[in-house]
Amino acid sequence: MQSTTHGDTGVEVKSNSQSTDNVTPRATFVLQKGAQKRSLSVFPPIQTVPLQSKRSKMSDLSDEVMSDEESAEMYRNVFSEGEPEYMFEQLIDGPNVEHFDNEKECDDTNENMVDSRAARQISRGLPTVKKLTIKNFRRKNDDVADLMATGWLTLEASINAIQTKQHVATNLEQLYKVVASLCENKMARTTYDKLLDNIRKWIGRFRNELNEKCAAGGVEFMKAIENLWSDYCEQMILIRNVFLYLDRTFILENIDESPIWESSLVIFREEIILHGSVLKKLVGGILDRIAEERAGNQVDRYLLRALLRMLRTLDLYKQAFEDDFLSSTTVHYTHESMTLVRSLETVDFLLHVERRIKEENERVDLYLDEGTRTPLLTRAEKCLISDHMQEVVDNGLSLLLNDNRVSDVSRLYSLLSRVDGGVALLKTGFSSYIKKVGKSMIMDPQRDPTMVEDLMAFKDKLDVFVETCFGSSDDKMKFAQAEKDAFDYFINTRGNKPAELIAKYMDARLRSANKEASDEQLDQLMNKVITLFRFIQGKDVFEVFYKKDLAKRLLLGRSASVDAEKIMLSKLRQECGAGFTQKLEGMFRDMELSKDLGVAFRNYIQHESSLGRYDDCVECSVNVLTMGQWPAYDNIQVTLPHHLSSSLQLYEKFYDSRHTGRKLQWQPRLGQCVLKANFRRGCQKELKVSLFQAIVLLLFNDQPSWTAADIMMATKLEQKEFIRTMVSLSVAKVRVLLKTPMNKEIKDDDVFTVNTDIKEMRFRIRISEVQMKETEEEYKAVEEEVNQDRQYQIDAAIVRVMKTRKKLNHQLLISELFAQLRFPVRATDLKKRIGSLMERDYLRRCDEDPNLYQYVA
């Protein structure tokens, strides 16, 4: 421990020599003045890092706090080399008044404890210990005026050296003591005024030089401003640290005065920036450089960053630059967007807008103020997106969707989601596109063969857009709902035709000829068909056509898989309820019961044959169908061969023995037969034909040739069925009969003979019937059947509602019926059914209110 004195200040130096670490030792000095103790620290020379080739601008540090390393480097460059840099705590924290008060209070407490101890010694008759008081050296009565004169000269010389970038002869500790002495001798006001006056005079010398460069403008003028500002900031940081004691004592006591740094900013703003046309030229130059950058030219972004930080530090950014910058942005993008939206394709325009938005964000990140981001992007988005989004959606969305441009639609959504009303406009355009394209598909009769496949492909394509392009889950739900509403609209614009086409499409997929699809593929196909079926309003029309096709598949054995049929029924039941598939499921139950009856009938034949009663019966399989569950067929009377007629009579006897009170009505239209044919010696074939074809072919066992009139008279076939049968036997690809003359028309005098020269190589030959196109009469019959069923459903719905409500207004009843009925219906049709029920005494009008209906129990 060593104790030294310097002047009138007692200094106690404490050092720790026991540390073994590689940390540089640090000494602590305690200065005692009066009743206050202040500590300072002596730091060893700081290790510096080599500076970059381009020195760091002080303008970048003007609104930031300098690190200790930067401050030490600055001091080392300015003040005397080789001297220790005395870093006072006051330079960082200022005078700690609270700490001084606590120490004083502690000293007073210690003195009181000593006084009380001495009193106790005296009361006990013991000698007292003499109190030793150590005081500071007495201050000499220097002349205050001489101190101001000599002290300011020293300070002014140092300030001038800093301003002229020369070496400062006096070290920082001595300068700090001079400032402290002036402040303690009540000359802080004079020192503060002299300092500001010196700064104002110094910076005012550069106005003439700037005025010359201001007239020329351009980049050189901007660089001159930036260099002057950078040097000024560097000088003021050094000067402020010299006068830090003044800044931390005088300014704290005089709240009306500004700190030295803030006052220096005011001086630079008034003497340089606001002088003449400097600010106008500067802002104009910055805006020109930004315009050049938007045009694709390279600019000095570091220079723009420094100047805009200067304006922000001088509190001139918003009032002098931001408003003009935003106005120029609006003008630029308004003109640019109006030109490009007409000259560029939609995809190119979207890419351009996306690039511009990205550039403006980068511009804020690089040199603009963060507060400018929101108004800048708002104006850019309005000019580039909001003003032209209607035109882009109307002209470009359909092209993007047609070309399956998923990424571009995603880009369009991301841009429109940035502005108000953009997503709603895109959803409207998306819905309009679906309605337009879908309606053109539905209303084109030439596309009927591929209608369902086209609709499923269209739906899959739109689903990809919804899942991929439209961002958040809420927006996806909105676009999915728009897609559903559009499908509901266009798929019912052609009446009942889509329902028929969907039913026939499923018939083609479920037939035995369609075995190339796996079970998984068929299940996916069913799900897609059910999706289209969900949009159909006339689901009862679909039921009629589907039931007719299902009956043919079951009765003719053309179903690819019973399991697939039942899976389809389960999907329909899940979609429409058990009532919708009740009759369809009853058809499957009839087929299963018929199989059981067939086994029992064969056992019955064997028993009868063993008794020698029916030896001439042919093997037959009969399907017993429940009337009302199956499609209605016309009762056709034909002349059956003797063997077949006896077999049917035997089955009737068998069925009557098992069931009483039931009557069988034969439907030969859907019957099938297998015939063995001997065309010539060594040419035997099996023919799988319909019942009508079998009746005609069996006639040729009696005689070799028949005329058309004779065949028709012998079989008693209807004209339409007779023509279909004869064409399939004589004019088809496999000709079992020969027709003379050979043409496709069937006349009464045409002669038919057996084709003994048949060339078919297959043993089993299937003779398909000619598929007759459904006529208008059949369509009308289907519509009448559907309308009849709908009338029953309407009547049931009216009775159900009125039975629950008892009394109900006409308008409320109509609303309830619209909500309950699953098919489209008009209000006039409902009114007719209400009138019909009133005639049958199900309803009546109330006496007190004619518009009120009352249920009649």
C-alpha cells in the first residue's frame, strides 16, 4: 500500500498484487474533496483492432452509443500518446449524488458512535481516546477572473485542435480538472455560453463552401454534406467528453438548458442544413438517387443511409423528407402501373409487382426509417395492386386457371391479400370462372359421353387450387364454399340430364366389362361420383335411372362385383339416408331369395322327375321380384315354346306350394337363354341369347325358312321388339340368320334362313341385342314417374308439417316445405298440392283468417 498526494487532493492508491490470472491489473483511485469521495479508475492501454480501409463514419454513430473501445481509440488518436488515459467514472455515470449522501450519512453515524463511546468512558472515570480528524488541504484563494482567463484559453486551444484535427497537447485529465474548477467556481454559465459560441463560429465557416457546391447539386454536394456531418459528429463527441462535468452538473441544475450534444445538433441544423437552399437541394438529391435506383441504376446506398440518418438525428426526416418521398412514390408507381398493366401479360405483371414490393422492403431495411415502411408499402400496394386488381382478375385469372398455373395463382392471392377487398374480389372471380366453364360443359350435348369424367377432372383441378393457393385455413374454407356454390349453380342448369348421365356413368363402371379397375381405384371413383351427385338437386331422377340400370345388371348377370354394388349403395345411403336406398337394397334381397328358391326348385324337379311326372322340363332359373321395388315393366304376351312353357307352369305350381295368396306375373323382356345349335356337320355352337331371340331361333327347328310376317305372327312379338330381335340375328356382326334381300330394313316379305356357313371360331357366342336409344316418350315416362313420386313426397311433407304445427300461415308453410324437400320445386306446385289435400279433407282454412291453414285430424 502506497499513499501519494498531488496538489490539494489526497489520493490513496490500492492495488492487488496477489492475482495470478492473466487479467490486466486495475488500480482504483479515491479522491477526497470536502465531505465527498469520488473514485476514478486507471485503465491500461486498450488493445485496438485494426481499422478497415474505409474509416467508420461518425454519422452512423450520431444516434448510437459508442463502445468503450471506440472511445478509447478516439482519445488515443487525439490526446498525447504514451500518457495513461484517465477514464473518470463521471465520464460514464456522472456525479452519483445518492452515493455521496449515503457515505455522508454513514460518516455521521460513525461520529455519533464515537461521541457516545467517549461519554461512557467519562462516566466510568476512564481516560478517553482523542478523536483524530483528517481534513482536506485548504483551498488557495485564487483569483476567479484569472482562473477563467487561463482555464478557457487551455480549453479553447484544445477545442480548436479537435476541430482542426490536430494533436491535443493537454491530456484529458487536466482538461477535465479545468472544467470542474470552472464549474465549482460558479463559472459554468459562462463556460457553457463560450463553448456554444465557439462551435457556432467554427461550423459557420463552412457555409460559403457548401453554398458553392449547393448550386451545382448532385452527388458531390451530398458527399460534402455527409463528410461535414461525419467530422462534426466525431468532433462533438470528443468535445462533449471534455466538458462532460459541465454537461452532468450545470445541465442537471438548469433544466431549461439543453445538453451539449443536443445544442450542437441545433447549431448544425440552423447554421448548415436550414441555411439557404441546402435542405431543399439535399432532399431533392436523395429523391433523385432513389428514382435512379428504382429505374435499375446503381447508387451509393451507404451515402443515402448516412444522410437519412442525419436528417433523422436532426429531427428533419418526417417534415422535410418523408412526405415528399411518399408523394414521389405515388406518382412513380401510378404512372408505371398504368403503363405495364396494359403492355405486360398477367404473369409478368404479377412478377413485376412482387419484385417492386420486395425492393421497397429492402429499401427500408437498408437506409430508410422503419416508421416509413407502413405508409410506403401502403402507397405502393394501392398504386400497383388496388388500382388494377379488378382488371387483373377479370382478364388474367381465367387464363391462369385454364393453364393450371398454380404458382401464379398463389402469387396473385398473396398480392391481393395485402390490400382491402382483394381476397373477396379473387373469390368472386374464382366463382365466376367455375360457373362459366362448368355451364359451357353442361350445356354442350356433344360432351355427354365424357361429361362426368370432364366434371370430375375439373373438380380435381379446382381442389388443387383451393388446397395449394389460398393461404390460411379460413380463406381455404371460403374458396371451397365458393367452389361448392358454383357447382350447385351450373350443374343444375340443364334440368335432369346431369343426374341421368351420372347414373349411366356408374352403370358403365359397375358392369362386368369394366374389370380393369382395382378395388381401390373403384372406391376413389365412387367418392368422386358421390361428390358430383351431392350437387344434383334432382336426386330422385338419379334414383330412377340408377334403379333401371341396376336391375339390368342384376337380372342379366352383368355386375362386376356384388361387393362393389353394395359399397355404392352404402355411400348413397350415407349421403341421402336409408329411405333413398330402401328399394335398391330390396332388389338385392330379392336376388338372394331367388337363389334360395332356385335351389329348392331344382330339388323339386328332381323329386318330380324321379316320380316320372315331368321328364320334358328344361333347366331354368327364375328370379322372383317384388313389385314396387323394381322398375315397372310393360306386360308383354308372347308365344313360348312348349318345353319352356311347361317349365314355367311347373315353377308356378312349386311357388304356390310354398306361398299362398301370391300371384306371379311373368316378364319375358329380361329373360335369357342358352341354345345349342348345329349349323352343319361338325359345327356346333352355344348361343347365349335373349328370350325373344330364343323364341325366333327355335322356330327354325320346324322349317328351314320363314318370312318376317310369319315369324311375327308365330311369336306375337310387338313391332319394336320384333325389329330389334331380327336385326340382332341377321344384320349384326355375328349373323346367325341370313336375310334376303340383304339390308338393314325389316319388311314383311323378307325371307330368313339359318346361316349354315357361319365362320365364327368361338364355341360360345353371345348375340347382343340392338341397343335402342331412349326415345322422347321414355324420357317423358321417366319424368312422369318422377313427378308422381314427388307429388307423394310433397303431400307427405305438407301433412307432416301441419300435423306438427296444427295451424300455420301460408308463407310459413311454403318456407317449411322448401327447407324439407330435397328436389327443386316451384311455389305454384306446392300450392296445387295444398289445394289437393284440402279437397281430400286433410287441411282446411281457418274461419277467422283465410291465409291460415288448419290440420284436420
